[in-house]
Amino acid sequence: MAKWIQKAKEKMVKKGTVGVFSAAAKKAKMGTKTYAKKVLASKKSSPLQKKRANFAINAGKRGR
């Protein structure tokens, strides 16, 4: 795992936000990557949700 992902995950654990974006994707009955693309394309999405979507996409690319 890349070092920046480890640091980001530590921050998310500290804040208690691990899995929040995945839960939103599951609620929308979509995969995380598909939901992230939808969020980034939408003008109605909040800046925080777009930030989480961008992280999900970038972390997914690095996780392979």
C-alpha cells in the first residue's frame, strides 16, 4: 500500500469516517467506483462528497 494512502487511512480512522463513502455507494445500490464517477459528474454533489469520490478513485488505482 502506498504511503500516502496509509496516512490518509490513519486520519480517517481518527475521525471515524472509514467506510462512509462506501456506505453511501451501497445505499445507492452501486459499486464504489461507479458511484464515485456519478458524484464527480453531478453538479448537485457537495464539495465533501466530491473530495471523497476523488479519493476513492485515486485509492482504487493505487490499491492494485
